[in-house]
Amino acid sequence: MSIKFDFRKKLIIVPFFCLAIYLVSCEQPFSINKQNVPVPGVTPSQTSSPTQSTSPSMQPPVAMCSAPPAAYEYYTVNADSTNFNKIMKTDDKWDPNYESINYISYLPDGKNLIFNYSNNSNYKILKYNIETGEKTVLVDNAFGLSNLISPDKTKLIYEKTQNDKNIIFVSDIDGSNQKVINTNSVYSLRNTVWSPDSSKLVNAQNDYNTENRDLVKLYVKDNKGNDFYNFQINGSFNNEYLSWSQDSTKLVYLNNGYYPTEINIFDLQTKVITKIRNDSIPKSYVNWSSDGQKLFYILNQDNKRELYYFDISKNTHTKISDISSYYIWFTKDYKQLIYSLEEGQSNNIYILNTSDLSSKKLTTFNSTEILSSAEWSYDKQKVALTVSTKYQGDKYKDWNNMDLFIINTDGTGKLRLTNSPLSEQEPQWSPDGKQLVFTSNISLVTGCQRELIENWDYEKQ
């Protein structure tokens, strides 16, 4: 779906409207009073309370400024909340001299991390030794794509610019044995979804600079760059809009607009596309059960979200529950998923078995604690939760932030990993489940200003 505006009309109307406002009230510039909308990192009083004035009609002009840049610190921590180890700081000042990293993950040995790294406009894929701090360049002049590492941790996918063309490569985990996946140079969307067995991938591309920007091209390839099938969808695409079946033989994807309403299955063996739902109700997530007999998706209607499943053999759609979370989080084998549900003044987190649809309550948070994301450990015995909450310390009391929790999947052992006014997020488990790496947004923003809180003492929080 593409929404178009006739800006020529606005160029005529807006100046006369502003002139009329000025003539009616010329003693004070026109100002806008924004609604009180909670913003992470900003207290309610900072978003809603105007500067004091002797008269409501004499408010000072609204300050115009760009959003202050964010700064981040990256930590590793043991799963028992000990040994917080800061590994790096970055600052998004749009200055090429500042470092930036993303797509951070553990390597199989649990002793090294891998991530995208940029400095002085030079992009690299680095390996970082947690104990020594040593950085090793795996691929130079390259930018890793989403899902940088294959599920089996043996392959990398990234983009390099050669002869003014953006070329997508797959290589071994150490950067060797590079294979070209795609050579299209003009596309600006480059999401990638690996198959569970790491033998295949879908590379999604589209060009926002043409009249066909609503068309997303999907390239289904093996991990050596050979084509299986290419097709296109209409609208938006992200990694929650497409999923592989557990046996890596089928794809399910959302289609038809930036708020997709259509669910399709593509069979790689028969090359047949089957439409399983097409109506006017937007969907926002889709994934398989472990046995490939059900599909789970989120329906968005009447300002609420509902979790549904589709039984492939019976050709039926059935509602499971209302949910408050925007996503659902699956184990790597698709046997379980997590969702949250608002009940009264609490936000409850549930685990659902995808085979028999049985569920159990994992934990309960209060009305100010809302699940933002969940990350399963490799052995499925623990879950790291990112929770939107309010800090209760003295200096930054009621500051909106993100904190990390860990809980066993049987509901026991709930542990608050962080408790700060900062926003800790994006936790990733080590393969042995004994450690995590996470990102901390250390910028507290008030209006046009920011305060950096560096080196927060997590050991004494």
C-alpha cells in the first residue's frame, strides 16, 4: 500500500494559515501542545509539563532541534548476575571517527563474539575475544546483513562494494571461501532469513528509489549461491514476515501491502504457492509448528492483537488468545513459543506448546512492566526477558527504561539481571547458557539535551 499526498496544495494553504494565526495573535509565536505519550528514557513530567507561564496564551515557543544521538555500552555477564564485563562503547554522533557495532552474537566456543564494526566509514566483520579484548578482522570492507550468522554458526552473509556494485556474499565463519549470492547493485532492502538447517536462505531486496518500490523480490538460494526459485511480493518485508518450516522445505510469508493481509505457503519441492488466508485484517507475524502441521500468526484488528493458528490438514483457522505483545518468540526447534497477555493490572507471560497447544503462565509483571522481547537459551531451560519498566532509584525515579530478567522455563528462579535508569536490551545467550551479551543505551534524553551515564555499576545496582 502506498499513500500519496499532493504537496502542491499544502504549499499554498500552509503559508496563508500561518499568516492568519500570526495576525490574530502577533504578540506570541504559535505553539503546539503535544499529548502525553510515554517515551523510553523520558519521564512523564518531561514529555507533558510545559514551561511555567503567567498566561496559557503566553507559552514560550517550542524548541526545534534534532533528536540527540544515542550512545551505547556493550557488556557480557554471567547468567547468575555476576561479573559484568564492559567490552565496548559506541556513540551515534554521525561522525565517522566514532565506532559503531551491531548484529552481535557468540561464536560456538563461547569465548568469542562476532559483530559488524564501523570506524572512519570503514565497515568490517570482527571477532572479539571476551577474555583478552583482542579484535580480529574476519572480513574487511564488508557490512553484515541481518541474520549475519547461519543457525549452525558455520556461515556468514554480508555485502561488499566492488566496482560501484553492492555484492552479497556468503563465506565460512572465518571469512574464507567466499561465494557470491547476489550482484544487484541498486536495491536498498537486504534482509536475509536462513533455513533451520543452514543449507538455504532467502534474500529479500527492493528499490525504494523507483516506481516499483512496493515490490519486494525474494531470492531463494542455497548457501553456495545457486538459485532455487525467485518470486516477488507486494509491500513491506522483515524477518517476522517470512519463516522456514523446520525441515527447510517450505516457506510461509505475509503479502499484500505494508500492513500485510495475505498468508501464503511456498513449497520449494513443487514450486507451488498456496494462499491460506486473504482478507482485510492485517497480520504481523507468522511461523510454523515443529511438525509443520500448524502455522501461528498475529491478527491485528479493533486496536487489539490476537494469536491464531492454522491447521494445515483441516484447513481451519482458530483463535488461541488475545495477546498484549507485538511479537511471539519461538524456540529454535519451533516446539514452544512465548507471548504476553494483559490481565487486569498485570502483564502475564505464557509459554505455549505448538504441538498440543497447552500453555502455562511463566511469570507475572505489574502494570508498568511490559514484555518487549524474549530470548530462549540454546537448551530451552531459561529465557532472557527484556521488559519496559520504570526505574525506582532516587535520582532518576520513574524514568522509563528497559531492564533484563532471567527465568527458568518451569517458572522458577526469576532473576532481575539489571536495575538501572538505562535501557538494557538485545540479550544474546552463549551456547552453554552460562553467559549473555547485551546492549545498554547510556543516553538519558531530556528535550534537546542528553546526559550520558557511563560505566554504571551493575554489581551494586
